Amino acid sequence: EILRGLGADADFIERNTVRINTKNATATIKNQELVSKMRASSYLMGALFARFNEVCINMPGGCNFGVRPIEQHLKGFEILGAKCIEKNGKIEINTFKKLKSQKITLDKISVGATINMVLASVYLDGLTIIENCAIEPHIDDLICFLNKTGARILVYRFPNLFGKWCKPNYNSAVATFCNNIANDLPITVNDRAIELTLLYIDDLVDEMMGALVGNEHRCEFDGVE
């Protein structure tokens, strides 16, 4: 109903399948009462802002997390160059200048803020880095969906490391491995080059194990064995 209120076509064509066409969608949210009843409506901020560079939305509802529960969302938008105003139970986000990719460091891990920052930055030129971001499965689902539509979002998932850059200790082969992935440097396993554009570390490990099958179990990263 919210999507239809934006001017989009949205219908269930099967029990678990929705067909959505947003060609005629606008930034005007007509069903603001529904927005106030559903916590997930906060994601409209990132989606609409990315497409229209402006959004005016009722304070998302559905639960009460205390004072300014979307503080991290607004901080991220402002880092990207937007102007955020809260008044009369509404949030206005707009910009009158070209937004630029930035490094966004969240003060605390937030699923909603992470999703909104991914949505808001996906159209921007350059590299956007989101630090201290959440890693819930539905964030993975969103990233997979966006990548299938043409985005290029890489997830770096190591112990204590997700979406972060780090300065590695080059005395460690593991640290070199992480550095090579983060900086698109080559990795060779038994003389076979490994594809570094894989989205998930699990896929990368499977690719590496495939290179090791039937060979000497030896990996070399920039000459470090």
C-alpha cells in the first residue's frame, strides 16, 4: 500500500512473489499513517533519497527505542552531504548539491542505519565505505539484490572486520591475505589465480579449496606462504 501511494505498481502474482514497477513513482509519500505504524518504513528514507535527492517522511513507528532512534541514519545522510531536519513528527532530508561518496563510521551497530546507508550511496560515483555496520542476513539479501541489478557492493567479513579497512601486519600471511582482498591485489593458490570479486568470503574459500583439490596444500599470498 505504501508503494502504491508513491505511484508504483505493486501486486502479489504468487503467494511469495511480488511484482513491483516504480517507473512512475514519486518522492511524495501519501500513506504517511502507514509509515507511522511500521518500523521498516524507515528504509524509505534511503531508497527515496537515492533516487530523488529528497524525502519527507513521518517518524517511523512500530516500536519505541527511546529518544531519536534514527540518529545514526541521519548522521550517515549528513556525512554524504544531505541536510536533515526533524520537526512536527516528520523527517525532511534533501540536498541542493551533488553528493559524494564518503567513509561513514556508525557510532553503534544499527541494522536500519546500515541498510539506509547502502541504499543512499548505491547511486553515488566512487567508493563508499561503511564502518561498524550490521551483518544481519537480510542485509546480505539486500546486497545480493542490488548487485544483481548492477551495483558493486563488496562485503569484507573477517574476525572483527566487516566493511572496514585495516593496516595489516605483513609478518602474517593471514593479514596479507586480508590486505590483498581489501585492496584487489592478486592471490595465487597453486599457480591458479583466485577471483577477488566474489561477494562472500564463503565463496572465496570454496574457490580456494577448489584450487587445492588434488594438489599440494599450499597457498601463497604476495610471496608469503
